[in-house]
Amino acid sequence: MSAFKILGIMLCLPLSLWAQSPSSYTNHVLRCRKLLATSTEAQLPEAWTRLVVDSLIPSWYGTPWNFYGISERPGKGNIACGYFVSTVLRDAGFNMNRYHMAQAHSFDEVKQFCPEHQHLLGRDSLLTFIPGLRNGLYLLGLDNHIGFLSIEKGNAYFIHSDYHQAEGVKKELLESSKAVANSNHFYVGAISTSKESMKILKNRKEITFSRPGL
């Protein structure tokens, strides 16, 4: 990679990340940006998913939930469910405003972010739908909550900033999630398994969101 490409990648990082150790979260973000610059379209989906699921997201585990939480730094302050999702996606390379995404309703976040999405009514419908999904990373919008759906070797995990007892960011089996059990409507949006989403990521195409009251 040329020095100019590396400089361009670094200049795209949010200023708040420079306050962190380069060996921690900032390093994972840099690895995502370098991956976008060096991977082919065929290589990107699997490599990006592994980097996000195995390195970027786990940095947030244990960060407490708060309805008004807008932290940009894992383990510092609090993070609401929408801000957890939008911050991770921004730091993973998507070109979007994390505030605008987080301020949208969970269903609108999925519909406006993911070109390929599916609406399901009832938890049983969701559990029936899941086995047909390929391994990869998805968005999962609930009635009043949002997180990531990670399909790994046939197992479905819900990764979210959990509001139950303000537990915060965690990864749990989808079928055991209290948040999922308490929802009636679900929107599943493909990210890494969607060619269109991966093209948007690779080309750094801006994703915009309509917000309540605007």
C-alpha cells in the first residue's frame, strides 16, 4: 500500500480515536480501513466479517448501556443500542453519520442501511427464518431496540447494548435473548452477505438517514 493511501486512511479516522492506544481499538479500525484498500470484492465479505466480529466488536463488550449513551470509545462512558451499532459500522468503514443513524427508529435504521432486508412478525417466524441465512453479519431491528445478528457455523448470536439491567454490550445466543423475546416485529438486514452492501462499503458510498421531525 502506498504512503498516500495509508495517510488517506488515517485522516478518515474520527479525532476521538486518536486518544486511544494505537495497539487497541484504533488499531482494529485502521486494519478495517486497510482491508478496504487492499481486498478484492471477492475477498472482502469474509475478511471484513472476521475482523469486525472477532476484533472490532469484542472491544466494546462490557461497555454499560444508557439510553443517552453516545460514547465513541469502548469501555469509556455509556453506549445506547443505536449508537453502538452506528459507531461500529462507521469504524468498520461505512461512510455515514453515526448520530443520524442512531436517532432513527430501529426499523428505519435497518431499512435505510441495508438494501436487502426482511420484515418478520413474531419470534417464531424469526427463529424459523434464521436457519436459511448464510454465515455472516446482519442488522437485527426489534420493536424498540437494535443490534447485530451474527451467524457463525449455523449458530445465531445477538450482539447488542443490552438495556436489561443496563448490562451493556454483550454477545448472546439469539434464542436466549430477553430483548428478542420481548419483541413482536423484526427487521433482518444483510450486511456482509449482501453484494450491494459490500459494494457500498468498498466504494465508501455515503449512506444517509431520515430522522424524526425532519
